[in-house]
Amino acid sequence: MINESKINTMEKLTQADVKLQHFFNGMLEMAEKTSKSGEDSILLAGAMMSAARVIYYDCLGPDQGQHLMDNNTVGFIELLKPTIH
């Protein structure tokens, strides 16, 4: 028998995934329209990461916000390092 709470959780995750994809696409579209160079794109990405930190801390508190930033930015920083001059 399927647990009803699991179904509700899956529906919520699906809705969150749809929202996340929408926001992500919107941010990439904004970057494409406003960035005039690779440097602009990198600076915009840094500004987005800073905004994410503020939002995480405001909504989750300092401990959970930092944990989320630590886990989400390590891979991005490793990806970005070769492009920093």
C-alpha cells in the first residue's frame, strides 16, 4: 500500500522542481540579456551567489544558511576557478 504522506511529499517536490526550473531559466535569460561580456556574466553570477546567501540566511537562519551555501558553492567554485584570471 502506498503511503499517502509520501505522495504528498512527492507532489510538493515536483512543484518545487517546477518553480526552481522557472526561476533558474529566468535568471539565465536575465544574464543573457544584460551581460555584455564574460566578465559581466561572472560578476552577475557572483552577485547572484551573494543574493542567495542573504536569502538563505534570512529564511533559514545562519547555521542552516551557511550549511546550504557550503554544500552548494563548493562545486561551483571548483568549476569557476579555471576561468578566473
